[in-house]
Amino acid sequence: MLVSLVTLLTPSALLAAPAAPAAPLVVSVDVSGNAHVPSDRILSVVRTKAGQPFDEKLVREDIQAIFDLGYFADQVPPLIRQRPDGIAVTFRVVENPVIQRITFTGNDHVSSDTLLALMDTSVGQVLNTNTFHQDVLKINSYYDKIGYGGQLPSHVSALNISKDGVLSLSVREGLTVATIKFTGEPILTPPVLKKALVTKEGQPYSEDTRDKDFEALKKLYEKYDLSIGDFEAGIDPSSVNVDKGTADLIYNIHVAVVGAVQITGNSKTKDEVVRRQLRLRPGMIVTQGLLHRDYDRLNNLGFFEKVELNAKPGPDPKKPWETTLDWNVKEQRTGTAQIGAGYSGGPNGQGLTGTLSYSENNIGGTGNGASLRFENGARVSDASLTFTVPYLGHTQRSQKYSLATTIFTQNLNNFYQVYGASTAQAVSPNPIVSTPSPGGSSGGTTSGAAGTIPVVLTPNSDILSGVAANYANRANGISLNLGRRLSDYVTVTGGVNVQRLATSVDLPLPYFLAGQTTLLNAPIQSSPFGQTVTGSTLGITATSIANTASGQAFNLRSVSLGLQNDTRDDVFNPRRGNNVTLTEEVSTHALGSQFTYTVTTFDGSKFFPVLKNSTLGFHALVGATTGAVPPNKLFVFSDQQLRGYSQVFYGTEALLLQSELRLPVSPDRSFNLALFADYGSLRIRGADPILDTFGNIVVDYNKWLYHGDIGAGLRFDVKQLGFRSIRLDFAHGKGSNHTSFGIGQSF
């Protein structure tokens, strides 16, 4: 027969009130019915003692005290017997069973060993209801601590002890989730959210599973480039069904949104200049992608030494999902003045030169820029004035446009290496006059005498030692470019270029430039639309190059159209993203130009983060022309593109492939090592081959000529002077080694 501890009865008081006027004495007090609980333990709580007057009220209190010991399921009314000298009192008890085994059911998340360790009730003892009640409190407290609190009055829902001493406890750990509901502004749909949860419908709910759900939801929102701004979870009190042990679970989720945007730390740069770069604005959902993009856009301005984002709660405390984005910037010097002098000698040197320049890329904190540069020396004299307005106007529509203009004048005399050509290529009379060699070593011929040895300025194997051509370029003009942003990454540009240019090439006797000698017609003022023909500006005959080497000035007018997609995270030292530009330049007589040509250029770079903090970059340039281009529109590969060569390579069609691994040395990436490889190929469309004295082909510029190199270099910033990524490269090309220097990344 099973005895239910839940329905344990209190003893019945069945004593009859004595009628005797005087209370008899108690002669003995004992206990019966106890098999395992010692009589001394029972009598220790009894106050009725032998030798004292019999007190019925006191006996009833003793009965309750014995029951309160917790060892007894019931008590039979005490046996009170009359003795010759008084009354004998025998308390009769019914002991609880001795526990032989303790079992649990329903404890899916807490092991039976853990529950047993919480209990003082143990096998081999008489069940003590007092001790067991404390055990139930301990079990409830433990479940509350591990996240099941507040759901049920007691986690021990039922218990039984069999006649053979098996104590069985039914445990209800928590309420079973009937339905999961989502409230607030979760953005993501309930099916997507439920799939990510640890808690499932039909399973118990706990604070532990709630915390796991929160972590799972954070990862889910990060996957969708979102952030959780506020999260609350709990049982819906109105849905609790104690009998079934079920309830509905509510997750109140709000994605993080921008409450306010603050700009701090800027004393010169206007707030508007900073804000127009930001894409996250009040009311918008916060995404990590937009946060990173805003950081990159501010950093790419070049106005700030440091950019930091401090996210703060608010501004409305009643909306904890709103956040205040505080962009804290540390400004750096944006104006740079330079004065310098230099000297380069030797056959290719420019002699003594002096430079004076000033640039400011944040005029008055407006973000507009200007630069003024003068250079003068023995062989160079140029000046330029550039003005840029990256955002026209103050309206959202007008700020899609940008403007840049440059006014320039150039007068540059370069010494170029000279290469031999066959006399069979010479065309007489040669209009490119020679000058006496320094010191008269070339025979002392006076200026204006025709040369007798044909040469070219494009590289071949027959380099003439100690001979250099004086290549003079003069150009004056203005260029104007208008840009239109189609998105944060894509910009379309249109430009106009107006200039007047002239080229002259002087050689020491007895050398002269080989090739076709027909020149462009006279200046456009005397011939409205001059005829473009082949030329010998480089000493070769080619239908694709206009000959401007007479020293006569020519009008060049062109328009251009460009499309750029730039997703680089850092324009100065990118780690990821790409920069792709496609441009088309057109010059035609209809524009008042003496040249008719097109120049098409594709220039693309792609960057990948590799290793820990390194960057792997790839660069490709593809160029092509139609018509006859002036020499200053040729594709030129110098030691800035093919770093293993000191020669300058020319072409009307070009292909350049570069790869570079940039390895940071300093934590701020201001000092880097680089490993690189360059591969370039050029072709002069329609060029006649260069022959040796026997009529053999030395080089055919009409074919693609390939050049490759590999090398290593250093990259470092001098931020105090406004210089980013100064380059020093050491490269090995075919049959040559070369060291090159530059400012800015190679691509």
C-alpha cells in the first residue's frame, strides 16, 4: 500500500476530558509503534512527565510535538490507563517507511546525481518529512538559479513512497513552450528567427536557453549585417497553463537604429564636410557594412590623422535600441608648402632645378582643394594651378557633382638615350637638324647641317654610348573635368582638354632621327584643319604617331569620358576592394584640333587581405589608340611601371600586368615591405621595323615587345610632411638591375 506524503494527516486528538475534580499524577510515560526511531528521541519532545499532575492539554501538545518530528505518517490516540497510584500514558506512533531507493522523473536537464547531492534525505533513513520539505526547497532554489525561476510554484510536482521504501519524485523543470512569438522590430521574419533558436516549441524554457538564444540571434543578425539594439525574452504570464505545464514565449527584439550622429574633434573641417561622407543617418538601421564604409570614407578624405567611432546609448532613454554614433576625428595638416633644389648630371641629367609649391586639400575646412607649383632650371620650366571642388553646392542633388580644373604651362628639355638604325631608313633631306657636339667632337658641323647616321629614341639592342638626344616639349593649356556620382562607388566623368604643344629633337652631328619626315601642316590659324600624317618624332615611321618634332606649335583639342568604380577601403594603402577605370579620349578636327585620334584605356586594380595583416594586389592596364596620336598621348612605361629597367618604353597599344604583396612591419601599417612582379608589353601600330646596316630587322615595334621584372621594395609614410607611401624598389629585369623611387603606391 502506498502512503502519500502530500496527504499526511495530523494526529487526531481523541482524549476525553477527565471529570475528576483533582488531577491524578502521571506514574509512567512511554512510546509504542516505533521500530527505527529511538524512544528517547521521541520522548525528548514530550513535556508530560511521571510524577506530574495529568494535564490533558499538555498531552495534546505532546502529540503535536511528536508529529512535528517528521518521522511519522500518523499517530493513534495515546493509550491512557488508570493505575492504582495514578495514570500511565503511552504515545502510539506510525513510522514513515525506511527509504530504500530514491528515483526521479522529468529531470531532462539536471542529472539525478545532482538532485540527490542537493538532498539531505538519503537511503537507509526513515523518511523525515521536515528534512524532505527542505530538500524540495533546495531543489526549487537550484532550478531557479539555473534559469527556471518564476515559472512554477514548485519544480517537484508530485512524490510517492512505496511500502517497500522507494521514494519517487516527479520533477517539472520548467514550463513547456507552446508557441514562440516575436514582437518589437525584429526585421527578420519569424521562420528565419525560429530556425536559429536553441529553444523550440514543445521544449522546456529556461534562462539558460534564453541566453543561448540571444547569442544565436546575435550571430544570425551579424550574418545579415545587422545588430540587435534591444532584446527581452520571457514567459507570457497570461498564457501559463499550470495543469498542462505550458506557456507562450515572447521574444521582444529591436534592431539597432541610428538615433543621432555627432561629430567631435574637428576644429577646422566643417561638420557638413564630414556629414556628407556619412551614409548612416538618424532613423536608419545600423549595419556593420555601412559603419565600415563611413569610416573608410572619412579616412580617405586625407584630412584626419585618426578617425574613431564611439557608439553611445540614446538619445531617447525610452528607446534603448537607438544609438548615438559619435565620430571623433583628429585633424592633421592638410596644407603643404615646399621649396627645394636639385641637380642631376650625366648624359640624361636635367642639371640644376628649383621647385616651389603649395597645396591645400581642405581650404577653409570646406573640403575644396588647390595647388600651385613652379619649377625652373637649366632644362625645365613649368607651372600649374589646380583647383578641385569635390562637391558642388549644398543640396543633395548638387552634391552628386564634382569639378576639377588645371591650368598649366610646361617647357621641358630631356636627354634621351639614342639607339642605332639602318641608313636604309633615312629619308633625305632630313628636316631634323643636328647641332654641333659638345666640344666639336662630331666634326664641328654648324647648326643646320644634316646628319648622316640615323638613330631612334625607342629602345633596341644597339644602344649608342655617350650619345643623347635633346628632346624638348612645350605645352600650354587648360583641362576641365566634371564628375557625376552614380553611387558611393561609381562615378562618371566628362572632360575637355585644350592645349597648344610643340616638340623638337636635336641630336649631335653626325646623327639624325630616322623615319618618315612628313610633318603636320602649318598651325591651325593658317590651315584650318591641318592634315595628320605619319611622323618621326621618335625616329621611326609609323602611321599611328603624329610628327610634331619640327618645333612648330600645334593645337590639341579633345574631349574625354570616363567611368570609375572604386571600392577600396583605403585609397592610400588599401587592404581590400577594387579600383577600375575606363576612359575614352577623342580628338577631332571638328573640335578645332589638328589631331584626329582616340585613346581608350582600361585601368583596374584588385586588393585582397591575406595572411594576418598583409595585402595582395593585382593591377592591369590595357590601352589602345586609333588615328595618329601626338607623342604626349603615347602609352609610356618608365621605371615606375617596369621597375627593373632604366629605359623608357613607348607604344600606341599597351598591356601592363603587376602583382604586389605588401607586408606591414609597423602595427599602424606606415612601414611595409613589398614583393612584386611586373610584366609589360607595348606595340606601335603601323611602325616600320628598325634595320641594321645589313638590312636585317633589329626590332619590329609593330609587334608586341615584352618586358618583365621581379623585385622587392620598401614603403613608408612621412605623415608629418603629408607624404603617404614613399616607395623605394629594387628590381631585376631582363639583363638589367634597377632602383626606382616614387611617391604613392605603384597602383
